[in-house]
Amino acid sequence: MNEELLATFDEQGNRTGTAPRDEVHRQGLWHETFHCWFVRKDEGGLRICLQLRSQQKRDYAGLLDITAAGHLMADETVMDGIREVQEELGLEIAFDELQPLGVIPYQMDSAGFMDRERAHVYVYENRYALSEFTPQLEEVAGIVEARFADFRSFISGADSKLHVQGFQVTGNGERTDIDELVDFTHFVPHEREYFRRVIEGIERLYGPATT
């Protein structure tokens, strides 16, 4: 099995070399990722889409996360990141349909796992119904949506709970509905500053969130 090699960077964003993925996280080396946030307009306003990570994932299993995301290999460009949407969600989307929010550096450290990412962040205005998502079950267990205004209030700390609706796929392949209130313990622990910058970028594109 070929070992995944990632490009490594210093804190200023200068490329310093390459390293195996496990070593990158063990040493806390800066590396590149691709993040794609889905939003959707409906009669109630803008909605934002989250993935429910599979229970099979080694890290942050069963938690809510970015709609689609993944590492960029050392020999890849950011345009190659579109494969994450196709692989994780089963949707065919072209890179030029995405709107860039720029590079957002951030860190997530836990015992034995130091994640220092230069995230290339994009927004996609979703044209697919949730019934058309076909998650890669080794990676993604389900998909939920929340009102963007509620998500903004939740991230800012104004609200301690977030209402999400969507589906998850059970072990026997059946889809079951999700309609519940979640708190921050249900989320991958990205820095709140990362979330705030994503929200600000979406608001630049779609206007301020309204309650």
C-alpha cells in the first residue's frame, strides 16, 4: 500500500518539503486541505449543510463536520480537491461551480494528533435534494441541514443548541430521519475562529444572516 505523502509548510505558508500523513499529524506539521461547504436557498432563507462522520472513522467518529473535506496530496493542486465531494457525497460537481473563500489556517490538537491545516475553503450552492446524496459509508454516515442564521447564532455563542434535520444511514443500509437539537459536543472541534471566517465569507456572498 502506498503511503500518503503530504506537502508540508511553515507558519508563513512557505513549502518546506513532504512527509507521510501520519508523521504530519504526529509532528504537527502544516499541510493543505480542501473544504467545501454546501449552502441552499429555500423559502425560509439560506441553509447550511453538514456531514455526519462515520462511526468507522479513526478520528472524530460520529461527529458533525464540514460538508465535504479532505487532505491534498503532495502532487495535487487545489482543483483536485473536488474529488472529496464526489467520493464522500456521491455528487458530480465541477470545480468551477465553487466559490472560493480563501485559505484559512487553523489548528486542532488532541492527544497524539496535531492537526495544523492551511484549508482551501469553498462554497457550493447546492442544487441536489438530500435524497440524491449517496454517502461513502466508510467516511460519511449521514447529511443534515440547519438554518444559516441559526448556525451563525450557535457559533457566536448566542445559542447553545442548533436544530438540524436530515438523514443517517443505518448499519443495514436504511435511511432514517434526523430531527434534533445538537450542541458543540456533537461537532468536530474546529476553532471557532475558523467557523467565524467561513460564516463571514458566506455572508459576503449571500448577505447577512437574518433571523
